[in-house]
Amino acid sequence: MEPINIEIACTRGFNKKSPDADLIRAIRLYLTEHKTLPRDHVFKVIYPNVESVTICNPLEEQNLRTDLRMFIYQLNDESSEEETIRQDGDEVQIANHWLLPARDFHGIWESLIYEEDLKHDLLSFMQTTMLFSRKKVNSNLIACNRLILLHGPPGTGKTSLCKALAQKLAARMSEDYNHSHLIEINSHSLFSKWFSESGKLVQKVFDQIHDLCQDRMALVCVLVDEVESIAFARDAISNNEPSDSIRVVNAVLTQLDRIRKYPNVFVLATSNLTGSIDLAFLDRADIVQYIGNPSRAAIYEIYRTTLRNLQEVGIVTDQEELPELKDSEISVVGKNMKSLAEISVGMSGRSMRKVPFLAHALFVKQEKTSLLKFLSAMKSTVRKIKNDMKMIKVKSMVSDASTGGDSGNFEGSLMNGAISVDQESLGPLH
């Protein structure tokens, strides 16, 4: 039987490489008391300098005696540092740099809700690629570029998922590497105001990544958000456009090939416009994973977690257990949650995360309220968001008909959760 993976997040002061008998006993006691627990269940134990413990596998009574495989890691409290280079007499911010595992990303993994195995399949893929690299598997026989591309509509959590994956990988690889880095490249900064200089900027960014990779005891994760901005399809670039655009794409591909020789580097990229990405970049990606808007089941679980948090802080006064979707027909609360999930289908995860806040601000308007009243307010909020989207879409289409414009991008921004009040849009709420 497979071991149960346990992740132990520690604060400064916890200097042990492996848990002692008291910590193991505390974890075993918790598992025995609960018997069944869902995947990625987080709990706390009374032990010095232990922040939290995560059960990564579903726990069932029959596997209570299974071996525990423990990953101990220390959270870095420092926020990101801006990486800059000197260009044309100015300081240009080219990237943000975190030391992993970072407190900034602690808990993101558990908050992201997708189809059952999506996150864990991606993590398993990353661990396999790192294993193949460490074992020096012949790349001429078995191709592996250590590059993932997540694509899909805006607001589906692609960037957050990349950061969570990097955090998870750093935690799982803590025994193999002394420290881990996440470099988030600022793609839009890589276009110089001076003609023909952008390709050189790309090289300078990757020079810094190359330097980090020299330390074979360091794990380096590179995040390229909106990769289409620097890997735009070259065959779609107009002859009237500057050849600088092509130079940037060529430089990106060259630099990716340059760092691929290092076994300790992994590249994660995101895109809202996969059709605009150069085929040579797509060909280098080991996995091109679509991340769409949440399914009804995922929506239900997103709302369930947000409502549970409001119960914990006392804004929702009822402490009634929130049923899972499979049990939703048993209670009035469950039926209302299911109905709320159904009318929310089509919305992005980002916009749904704003629904509780907007429901309170627009409809509840008091410090505390009951669960059923809050669910009613959330339904009213979802209906209002969708109605406002339709109204503004119609207005924009009428405007485009008279001006010859394109409403596509505007409509996309609406789907990320803008809401209007008394005919005046509040705009996207971040």
C-alpha cells in the first residue's frame, strides 16, 4: 500500500531534518481520532515551531496503519525581491524573486479547487521530470523539457496554480536541495523602447536564471505569465511590424534550450491566448494543460470553503455543518448551496471569490447574519453580476456597431467579475 504523504510546514527555529517521536505520535493520534479525512486536509498540532500539517492523500480507516512519508520544510517569511537590470540609463524591473517555500504562497494549494485530479497530476508530472533529470535519463531517448504551459480564459487561477505547484515542488524536494527559488519574469518589461534591444533584454533576464542554476543544490522554478507576449507566433507577425518581435521570440527559445541542460530548473508558463503562441514554444512544452471555468461541482466546493471561513470568523452566525454536494439534497442549506452553484455556472473562479464580499456589501449590510440569509444575498449578487454583464455587453455591441470596434476584450474583462450599481460600474474588484 502506498505511504501517506504528510507535509509539515515549520517556522524558524525548527532545525530538524526528520520529525522526532513526539511529533510523529501527535500526528498519528490525530489520524486515529479522525479515521477518515479528505485529500489535502490541513490541521495543527501542539508542537514547537510547527505551523501546520497537511495530509496529502485521502485518509480511510483501512490505511491508518500505512507508513507515513513526511516532508518537512521551513517557510520563508521574506516577501519577493525585485530583480532589475540597467537598460538605456534606467532601472528596469525584469522579475520578482521568492525563496521557496514562501509564506506568501502558504495555503494557496488548498484554496484552488479544480477537477479531482488536476493539481495532483501536474505535481506528479513535475516530480517525475525532476526524478528523470536527477537519474540522468537519456534525453535523446526520452524527451523531457521540464516545461508546463497552463492555458485558458482569464480568472481561472492559472498563475496561482503555477505558484502553488512551485511551492509544492520545493516542499517535496527539500531533502534534495538546500534552497529553492521562484523567478516570476515580467514579460511586458522585456520590450525595449530602443529598436533591436529587446532580444538582449531577454538574454540578460535568463543570464540571472543561468547563474542561479549553477548551484546544483538549488531548485529553480521560472514562471512566465502571459507567455504569448514574448513567444508570439512568428508566422503571424506582420511584415510591417518591427523585426524586434521576432528577435524576442528567437531569444526566448534559445534561452529555454540553454537552461534545459540543468537538472535543477523547471519552467511554468501561462497564457490566455494559446492560439497566439509560437509553435516552437508549444513543441517544447511537455504538458499543455487547459484550465477552464469551474464545473458545477467545483463551484459548489468553492462556495462551501468561503462560507466555512465566514462561519469561522463569525460573520455567518450559524455553525451548521455545510454538506458536500453529494449530500446537498438532504437539507435546506444544501439545496440552496446547490441552487447557488447552478446559477453560477459560466463564471470564472476569480469572480466567484468576490461574490461573498459583494453579497455582504450590497445586500447584507450588517456585521452578522444567518446562513440562509447570506446564501440568499449571494444568489442576488450572482444574478446581478450576470445581468450587468448582459446589459453592458449589449451597450458595447451597439457602440461597436457604430464605431467598428471589437468588444471581445471588454467582454472578457466583464467575465472576471465587474459589477455595476445604479448603472455605474464599480469595475473589476481585485
